[in-house]
Amino acid sequence: MKFSVIFCTYNREKYLYNAMKSIADQQFPYAAYEIVLVNNNSTDDTEAVCNRFRQDYPLINFRYFIETNQGLSYARNRGVSESRGEILIFVDDDATVFDGYLSAINTFFKTHPEVRACGGPIVPVYEADKPRWLSHYTEQLIGGALYEGNNEKPFRNGKYPGGGNSAFRKEIFEKYGLFNVELGRKGTGLIGAEEKDLYDRLTKGGEAFYYLPRMGIYHYIPQKKLTESHFTELTYAIGKSERIRTKGVASKAYRSRVFSEVKKWIGSIILFFYYTITLSPSKGWKLLQFRWYVSKGLLGK
């Protein structure tokens, strides 16, 4: 078997069936992939959704596991260990993939045997009206928006694929280790940075990872993710995640991240004035709030 498509899920019954269906409806041979579903202690009807999917698509090699250690990194690591494929593809449980998704990944790895990881566009789909304060920068935060153009190319300048839309040769995990279980979301908590931690290890190892424009997903964003309370919690968690990640590397890495935060403040202030003079002050103010809560989390305040 060539591909293992891994869904790690926690209480996403609303989206999960369509996420898996978007893979099953690809024009790609069933025998060439498996779907690995890791249920991370869901309390909703996730298991019933999976049983329905298994019945609707009996020709797909669908494998279901329950990971009792709470946390996305635990679930992803379980997916790695249970997978039988040479290429491991992680897809968010609240997303659907582009047509031709699997074919694009297949072509890429065949033509680039030296590359071990790739990812692609993430297109947010909002279930409610987008708030006026949402800008290019905060959309990356809230919806995971990612777009690097229409050409295949390596990620550069510290950029990397989104964790919910990424593919790896399995040997990556054997060489560089698994996802850091101190990072990543646990239940309803918003700690993250597990993808950044992994890609930092790959970068230090001299690995390149590529952007594939046809390897895209639609990421569904509910109303609750556009609330003030979610914004505050998420931005603080970003800073806290970076504090945990960098301190886990070295004190020097943490100091470097704090210095980087100072530069980000300068950029945010410049953008604040830009949005103000272009009559979009709410976008500029939201960027300053973003920076404020990230800094608090980073400094442990």
C-alpha cells in the first residue's frame, strides 16, 4: 500500500463524514491507499459516523483506532505507528480536499524522490459572515489560510505546510522522531506548535518541504471561532506554545524568540497605522490585540 490518509478526530461528528468522503470520492485507486481514523476520546457520535462511512465505502481499506492519551500529538503519533503506507498524509477532520488531491501528491513524490514532505493551500470556508476585523494576517490565525501561488516550489523563510494538510515519507518519523506530545491541542485546549517543532527538526536536518498548489483543502470555520473569547484564548495559546517549544530546545532559542517578538511588534504597529489610514482601523487594532496576547503567553504572564 502506498498512501495512508490519517484523520485524527475529537468531537467533530459534524464534519468528519464529509472529510473522509472527499478522499473516498477521489479518482484514485482504492487499492493504493488506506484511511486511518484515530478517535482521540470523542464523546459525540464519531464512532457511528465511522461505521456509516465503512458501510458506504466497503471497498476502502478503513482502519479505526481509539487513542486514550488525550492530545492531537498523541493521536498523530498513533496514526504514524498504525499506518502501513510509505507516504503518510494528514488531513484535518473539519476539512475537505481538492479534486485531484491524491493524484497531485502521488505525482509529486514520484517525480521528487529526494523530497520527504509537502503541503498545499488551505482555503477557509466561513459558516458565518466574516467580521470586519479579519485581515490577511488574522485570517492565517483563525482559518489557517495558506496560499503560496499557483506554482510548485519549496517553502522558504521559515514557512511550512499546515499540519492538517501535509504529507510525509514515513521514514521522516523514523529519522527525526514523532510529534512532541508536550505540544498540540488537548481536548478543547488550544496549545499548538507541534507542526512547527517537527518542521524545525526537518530544517536542521537539511530537508526541503514543498508547496503543491493542487494539494489543497477547504477548512470549515464555525461562528464560535470568530468570537472575541476564542480570539483571546487562541492568541494567548500561540505565545504559550512558543514558550514551551523554544524552552524545550534551549534557553538561547527562547531568547531568540523573544527578540523576534519585538520585531513582530514593530511590524504590527506599522500595519496598525496602515490599516488606520486606509479606513480599516478594526483590522489594525485586532493585530495589536493579537500581538499583545501572544506576547503575554510567550512571557508567561
